[in-house]
Amino acid sequence: MNNQVASVVEEAAETANPLFVSVIIPVFNDAERLKLCLTALENQTYPPDRYEVIVVDNGSDHPESIRAAVEPYDNGRFASEPSPGSYAARNLGLSLAQGEVIAFTDADCIPAPNWIERGIIQLCQTPNCGQVVGKVNLFFADPQHPTAVELYESLTAFPQEKLLKEFHGGATANVFTWRRVVDRVGLFNIRLKSNGDLEWGERVFQAGYTQVYAADVQVGHPARHSLGELHKRTVRLAGGVFDRLIKPDAPFIQRQKMFARLLLDDLIASCEFCHQYLSQSRLEGLAA
């Protein structure tokens, strides 16, 4: 632990309520990758007695496997949220969190060893900070032979800095905030399928807090490697944008047209990329 974070911890320890971090992770049918995430969290540079990891199962087919994945970790806490949606799971995690600092990541993410340390430093050194949005590094299943979908993902997925600038938010794969900020702006909107993290970030912005992108606060995330996975992501993201933009009382036809347009915009772009990549690969093969 370096001198900068040591001074932060020392200062916090002198207060009536020592600085404590609650890491919240929603999970659905992903016990194996959750184990990797928890192992990374167990090996943090931040003092182990100053953070907890709350894993919220969100209706997995075999919740006992999720519980079993959490049990070996001293800092781990298991909870279950039957209501569908990661935002409902995160809200349950928030209701259980004991920390003054809240950190969000996902079960398929691998936080860097200094992830908590750097997140704390960014929160503490930024005046009136309401949200730290960290960097998400995409990695491939086979780094030597990435698929077209993986390459597309590496160019388009998790543009955290851009999301913060344009929408005042960031993906909860890598976000830090204060408990007091959550208490002021409220919980996540469980009506949204996706983009609820951006909607929540907009509330932080409207409340007058400073938001900062921190490239040194990093987690790894596997790139989707098949068209099927990309299709699922596209439908989910389009649904999230749709829910945020469309009025609940809008006519049925208007609602359907808007959703179809959002879905096609993303799908066409990804399919064009994959087609160009495959065409280039064939040409290179013929040239060889």
C-alpha cells in the first residue's frame, strides 16, 4: 500500500466511523467467472479488514453454486434477489452495505490488484466527488486469434470516458461512489432493462456532484466472442435506451417502431464490421 492511500486510511481511522468499502456484485448463472472475480478481490492492495464483498444472486438456476463460490472468501457475503434484473440485485446489495464507500463491479470482471485503492484515492482527492467511473479493459479468449465479434467489442464496448462526457454516467462494471450520494439521489430504477447505470449517473450530475473518469481504476472484462452473445447484448442495450427515452403512455406502434430502430442501428453496425473483417481475412488468405 503506497503512502497516498495509507494517509487516506489513517485519516479515516481517526474518525468516529472509519472508512469502509462495500463492493456490490450482481450475478446470474456465472459461478465460475465469479470465482475469478472474488479471487482478484481477495488479493487487493487495500487493507482486507476495510472492505466487504456483497454478492447478490439474481435468480440463478443453481443458486447453491453461487453461494458455494462465495463461502471460501472471508470478506464475502451472499444474498439473493428473486426479482429479475441486475438493478434490483444492486439495490438489495445497497440495502445490506455497511460501507461509507460503495464500489460496483460485475461477476465476469477481474479487478486490478489496486482497484479499490485507486478508487478510494480518486474519490477522496476529487472535490465534491459523487462518482468515479473507471476503465474497463476487454480481453480475448484466445489473444492470438480473436474473433471478429471480439475485435468489434474491443472497439465499442464499455466506452466509459465517452459515456461520462455524453450521458453523465458509466457502466457499473466499474464505478465508485459515496454512500451519502446514494442516500441523496436514490437507488437504481428497476424498470429499466439496461442503461440504468446511466440514468442513475444523470441523477448524480443533476444533484450537483462532480463526476470523474479515472483511467487508473481498472477492471478486466471478457469480450463477447460470438454473434449470439453480441445479439443478446444488443437487444438488452436497445431495450434499456428504449425504456429511458420512450414515455410509458406512448402509442403501441410508436413504441414498437422506436425499439426496432434502436435494435437495427446497433445490429447493422456490428454485422457490417464482422462482414468487413471476414472479407479482409479471406483476401489475406488468398494473398498468402
